[in-house]
Amino acid sequence: MSKKSKKSQAPSVASAAGLVRFFEETDLKIALKPHLIILLGAVFVAAVIILSKILPPGF
């Protein structure tokens, strides 16, 4: 066996000593398309402009 294959088969020092922590990765991400973000922003801006015209100042 070559030195490279022996090295890749040997456990690392941290795992051999029991120092590696186990954790589950959670990929809970909200996936929104960029078009939807732009549309929501435009609707929000339009709503603010419309409400500023309808409601009296200082409301």
C-alpha cells in the first residue's frame, strides 16, 4: 500500500478521541422566486402611495 492510501484510511485524531460532535443539519429555508419578491415590493409601494392619498395627513 502506498502512503496516501494508508493515510486516507486512518481515522482522524479528533474522531479517534471521541471529540467530534454529532448534529443533524436542518435545511428549513423559505424558497421564494426573485420575481415574487419584486412583485411584493411593488405591491407594497403601491399600497403605501394609495393609502397616503386616501388617508388625511397626521392620521
